[in-house]
Amino acid sequence: MDGAQIGTVVLEEQGLSVLLADGSPAYFNSWWLRDNCPTSFDAETRERTFDIFHHATTPRPAAARVEGDVLIVDWAGEGHVSRYPLAMLAGYAAGAPRPDPADLPRRAWFADHYPNLTRVAHADLLESGGERRRWMEALLVEGVAIVTDMPDSDEALTRTAELAGTIRPSFFGAYFDVRTHVKPTNLAYTSKALELHTDVPAEELAPGIQYLHCRANSVTGGLNLFLDGMAVANDLREADPEAFRLLSEIEVPFYKEHDDIDMRARQRVIELDRHGEVSGVTLSQHMADIFDLPQRVLDSYYPAFVRFGRMLQDKKYVMRFTLRAGECITFDNHRIVHGREAYSATSGERHLRGTYTDRGELRGLYRALVSEGRFR
Ligand SMILES: [Fe+2]
């Protein structure tokens, strides 16, 4: 180290070392320090207002010292002094990502999960931060929860979804009505069985959180099928690591064509988070395009794909139940795979109204809720 010792601070070529409150030494780069001077952030908007790109010279401390629990840096040639709480610096000393309260460990669930599903009453959700937190935690940890006692109105769905984000449309529109349509554009709009799928992978960014508000359900048949795609993918990882690798690395095409639209996107069937853990799956037989991969690759891809698809149907995973009028099932569309059995269209009425919000926005609202506004 060829720097100059000033109290507990050592100036170095490109930064400085300082003893933190716990006595441990920590190094900080001068550009990083200058960029993150507490005066760089606007108190009202909380946004960064300092622009490092307009800083004409390389930041260099002329002097630095610790007073109490604050590091004070006098920047050479600028007449600017920065004051950094040592507690703030300690959070970045290890170079590790800032702790994320929304990074909750996911919990896999199986076919017997129905009685244990998180249930929250609509009115409680609107009134209680604690209930909103319980609901959001279920969405983050288990990927699914049921909102009960929903008023029989379009507005009830909007109000529920807007608690976890902004309504985000798909190319079917901002809302969709799952019932028998006269001229269906989608299997969901018929009374036929709907194979296990995640919604709309033909969009580059498939919808994040899905809400299905059951407005009426008096038909014979039409059992709802839901399963935790993460649970299946984790079991595949154990049983057949090579199949898991193929499904998590190779992108396959999805599409949706109808009179005036030609949607296309490529997705991985198994989605991993930045820790390498399974965070979701993407499946849709009715939107899977013809796989345009080299045929030799398909020699190994198809057996992996079919093995996974067969595992999904296993009794071990599929939760079967009837969504009742007044219930709204809310779930992570990138993790929870859903479908339904066929029903008799003449036996009664079946109407589910749906919409979506974004996964990232759910996480952002959850973080704010748990930290009660104190984000740093
Ligand atoms: Fe669906």
C-alpha cells in the first residue's frame, strides 16, 4: 500500500481504506465514493441527481478522516466535501448485493396443498397492510393465494389487482373473460379441456401475476387444475440433470396467430433466477410454435421436454378443485401451471374474469410494505 495514513483512513491510488465501526478495514473506490456522496440524491424524489458523466476530472480525495461515525472526504480541486455515515459504507464493504426483503425462499407445494392455500378476504386486503403483506408473501413464497368474498363486480377485480401493481394488458386486452365465446380466439373461450399451461408465452415478457375472478360457476365438470411448476422442475433437476439443463438453457418458440396479429417470442421452459434456483416455468401446448431448432438438438431436447411434460401430469403435483363464485385465485404466471377439465356448456354458467400485473411491481410494493418507507 503506497498511500498516506490519515487517522484511520489510508489514501490509495484509486480509492481509500477506512476502519469501519466494528474495527474492520474496508476499501472504497474514489469514483464510487464521489458518485454516492449523500448530496447526490434528491431528498424529495429520492432519485440520484448527481451525474458522474459530467464530472470533468478523476475524483481524488485531498484529505479524508473519520469523525465519530462519519467518514469525511475533502475532494481535490472541487471544493466539495462528502460526509458518509460508516453504517452506510458498511453495507457496501463486501461488494455483495444489497439485501432484498422480497428475496424470500420459495416453498414448493404439491397436490394436497388446497386446504393450506393462503386465503385472504377481499375487504381485509383493502383495509389491512398486514393482510396485504400475508397475501404478497404467499405470492412470493408459494406463488399462489386465493382472495375470498369478492364482490360480484368488475371493479372488485381491478381493486384487488391494483393492490399488487398496475394492470398490464396482454394482446387479449387489459381484462379477459374466460367463458364460452361465440367466435373463440383461444381454447380458454370454449368449454373444452384446457391443457396445463402458463399464460401468453407468445409475448416477449409474458404476464407476471395473474388474477382469475370467478363470477359464476354452476357447470358440471370444469375442475380447476393448478400445480407448482417449480416443484416439478426441482424434481426433474434431481432425476435427470441433463434434461433439466436442456430445458433451462435452450429457448423454444411460442406464437399466437389470429386474423390480424402474428405474435412470436422465444422462452426457456425452465426459468432460473440469478442464484441458479428455479424461479419459473413456461409451458403452453397451444402456443408452442414448431420448434425450429437443429434436428440433432431435438434428438435430446424432445425426450427432455416430454419427460417434463409427463411429470407435470403426475398426481403428485396437480391440485384439483372447483373455483367458487366470489373467489379470485391470484398466482405467479411464471411459476404456477394451470388448466381445467372440460365442462358441459349447457349445464350452467361459468365465467372467470381475469387480468395481470407485473412480478417486479409486486416485489417493489412488498419491499415498501415490509420496510415501512425506510428503504436504506
Ligand atoms: Fe390460462
